[in-house]
Amino acid sequence: MDELINEVNEMVNSLGRESVAEGIYFLSKNGIVPDSEFPFSRVVYENAAEKLCKKLESFGYSGKLVCVGQFIADYGNSYAVYDSHFYDRDQALKWLINFHVAKEW
């Protein structure tokens, strides 16, 4: 498990701005972004969420970022990164569920 966490941390450390540019734009516009806007697997969200948020902040995002996740029926584990100045945890989870439901329409 330690080896996996080391690999995930290294992946986050090596992120380039260009690989997350669309996700940061979505985040800047909405204060929240679904995991589908970033090129990460759930392993990153489950093992290095805080490190990921700090890395995104290092690219110039000025808010305080937090990661949240939940199992959503028909979608599996789903995650979002949100600015805690605009959302609290419950609001972010509700947004995440609504995001997936809206995609069905």
C-alpha cells in the first residue's frame, strides 16, 4: 500500500498545468468541478486528495480546495473538487449527484 501511495504522490507532483487546464477553468467558473474534467483515476482521489488540491492551488487557483467523493448508483465512485468558500461538503455532494443526474437528460 505504501508503494501505491508513493506512486500516486509522484503522479500528483509531476502534474503539469496543461494537463489540468480544462478542469481548472471549470473550477474557476463554477467553484466546483467533477472528476471527469481531470485525468485522474479514483486512486488519486482516494489516496492523495489533499495533495491534489494543493497542487491545483499551486497553479494559481486562489480559493481553498477540498475533494469530496461518494458512491452514486449507476455511476460508481464519483468525486468533485470544490472551493470551500462557495460550497460546504453537503452542498458539494448534492451538486455531484445532480451533475450525474443532469447528464442523463
